[in-house]
Amino acid sequence: MVMPYVLLFNRPAIEERLTRLARYLGLANPGFQAVLDWVLALRREIGIPNTLADLGVREADLDVLVPMAVDDPSTGGNPRPAGHAEMRQMFIKAIRGDLS
């Protein structure tokens, strides 16, 4: 569910790799946007909700969720550093469905 928001956050660090992925997948107009569109279409096709709000997550929950996300062992492998402010912003976008 959150993959599109994480991809957008990481775009500066992963754009070149996603262009290669788009070529490998045979996507038209290979590039970051092609992969993002593919992920969004897959999400629709298999019925994954668009937002965290669709799953009952509210912005009021962020004081609990953000520290957990920052402390998660997988966060260290993120292509861009993601501290409290960055995680909060990703969560807000995922709650609101903001793909900008």
C-alpha cells in the first residue's frame, strides 16, 4: 500500500535504477513514472487500498507510528535517509493519498 509513496520519496536516489527496471519490464516510455504507474495499476488490480486512511490509520496515530518506522531495522537500508520528519511526511502523504 505504501510503496508508491516510498518510491516518490526515494525518487532522487532510485530514478536511474527504476528506468532500468522499466526497460526490463518492457514498460512503454521507460522511466520512473512508468514504474510508478505500473505499481499503481497493480495495486488496483489486486485490490490494495489507495491510502492508509482506507485502512483506518489517522494522522493522530503518527506519534506512535513514526518512531516505530524510524526504529524499524529495514529503515537503515532505505536509499535516502529517513528520520522522524521524513517518515512523518511519508505517512501524511500515504494517509491523504498525496502522490505529488
